[in-house]
Amino acid sequence: PPASAVEERLRQDLAARLEHTPGLTAVRLARPFFEHVEACPDILLPELRVAIEYDSTGRHGLEHVGRREEADRRKDRALRSAGWEVIRIRTAGLPPLGPYDLCVSGLTRGTIDQLLDRLREIRGPLLVDAYLREAPPSAAAG
């Protein structure tokens, strides 16, 4: 499926697991990024101040490589300088760009589990688990 369809599924799958304010699309930046004062990641989790990007190589294998990869790196730096962390979900063999990126073969329930684990690494389990829509496995087992 085209990236936009996968991004929408990612948005829905994440919303089913994690409560967050939907519909926010832009982060005001501390300094301009390609002459823009806002960046628009694929998904924003404002309560956690985490931006999520879904990266594939696209239909022609050219997305997020070369100069476009450098633009992604600049965008990540701009978001981090504005106080947000970035998680990129990278597919099709794309290498990680940042410390919390996930390299996956595709979008599965396991991808969402990995994403939640990354969020816990960034913001801590107490904060992240407070937004879960279902009990975490350790609480369910007890």
C-alpha cells in the first residue's frame, strides 16, 4: 500500500493502544527548517512530546535516501531543538537515523509493541503506561 495508507493504519493502531490528542499536525520550531517555522511529522504525541515518522523507500525506491535522508536528519535536529524527541519507523532496509529509530520489515502488532517500548525508553514507563488503553502485561499477570 502507498505510504499514506500505511501511515493512516499506523495512526489508527497506535490510537487503539495509546491515548493522545489526535489531529495535531505541526510543531513550532526554535529555528527555521528550510525557511519554515513549523515541522509537520506524520504523527505527534503531544502529551509525550514525541514525533513519529514512517519512512519507506517509496514506489521508485528513492524516498528517504541521499539528499532526502539529509533533509530527514535536519528535520529531526530541528524537532529535538524544539524539545521533541523523534522516532522514525524505517522500512525497506533503510538504516536508522536516530537513537530511537525502529527498522522493521512492515507494520505489525509487534511494531506497535516496539514503538511503545521506545516511548518508554524516552519518557519512562510510568508516564507512557499512564496513557495506555489496555493494562500492560505485567499488571495483567499480577
